[in-house]
Amino acid sequence: MSDPALEVSRLSVSFNGRRVLEQVSFTVGQGELVAIIGPSGSGKTTLLRALLGLVPWEEGKVSIFGQSPAKARRLVGYLPQQTETHSDFPLISLEVVSMGCLRGMGAVFSSSRTRLAEARRAMELLGIEDLAPVRFSELSAGQQQLVLLARALVGDPKLLLLDEVASEVDVRYQHQIFDHLCSLSAERTVVITSHDLNCVAGRIPRTIALSGRVVADGPTSEVLTPKLVEELFRTHFLFGPTAREEIAATEKREELP
């Protein structure tokens, strides 16, 4: 039997004396598409960074394809939140993508022929090769996010960890990005964090609800109940139409005289 893509056992993380994650445990099988949801401050970003070995944990264990995060680094692609990236890169999009995947974290790869070829393949996978010569700073927020997603795909990682992958983009790009997530999960494992419960409800098979600890884990239709959402987010939430339905409705209205 093959190793799970990701195993997290009793993981606890603290910052400045405050416990951010408490005894978090879950397993993600190879080829799964999983969303991690939770309110602001619930530990979603901290969890992803801990899985990558970017923040230390006090106790627990993380295994990626049976290896430690440090040894599995070449197998992982990472997309941080947009707030952690710089939209004013003085580079064209192809150069941004060529900067790389997690295996070269913290370093800018040289623009060798091989590196640029890998970057082009990643952009072609998302259908954005036409953006290659365009300056990154001139792209819309949705286009920038697709370019950064392509950057995470360089090197063909087996596991993608994507933090708020569709945040701050309009509904058309949300639809496009979630379509890509479904396609990408056919050949790799994809774990995302998201605050967009409608997109998660309509497109993601499994959801883990986090509030410093795992409060629910299972099929999305069973996790995203009105009761759990109200308890987790301290508010009522009305699930609306999926991104695809919203786009169709918008296009229909535009056709009206």
C-alpha cells in the first residue's frame, strides 16, 4: 500500500506563548482534493506553514509521502496568500513562474533554457501561456493568481499546498481557478485553505474545519452544515449559487436589452 500524501499527528504550534494549533491530526490520501476552512485566526496559514517546515511545532509529527517535510520538499508546490506576495515584481510573468517551486524556496532560479521551458509547461497546463511576455505588475488580480499557481507547479510536484488560492479575485477567475484545482487533483494531491464557503461547497469533495483544532472532517456536504458554520464563524451563512451559476446568470443579464 502506498504512503498517504500527508499525515499529521497531534500537531501543536504556539506563538508568543499562545497556542495556535492544538493536537491537530488528519490524513490526506494520494489524489485527494481537500479544503481547510475556518475563521480568521483559526490557524489555517500556520498549519500550512508548519506542514512545510517553515514554522516549528512544539509536539506532533508531519509526514509527506512517508518522509519528513525537509526531505519531501521537492515533492511539494506552495502558493502563499496574496498578501505574502509582491504584485509589483519588475519581471515578466514567465520569469515569475520560473522562480520556482518549493524545492528552491528562498532562492531565485537562473533563467536557463531548461528553467524557462519548465515555466512554459506550467503556464500551458493552466492555459495562460499568452501571459508569458506580460509584466506581472500589469496583470489583473486573477491573472496574477494564475501565474503564481503556475509557479507552484514548476517541477511537477506531487502535493500542492495552496493558501487562499482564489481570494481577492472576481467570480470568473474563482470559477477558472477551482476548475483547475479539480483537473490538477487528477494527477496530484491538492490541499487548499479557503474562506469562500460557496466555492468549497460546490467544488471540493472533502473539507476539514479548523478552529485551532480540527472540529470537523469529512465529505464537504456533511461538514458544511448551517449549524457548524454558525458555530465556527459566529454568523448565519446562506449558501449561494456556485461560481459557474453566477457566471451564467451574469452573462444572461448582459444579454438582456
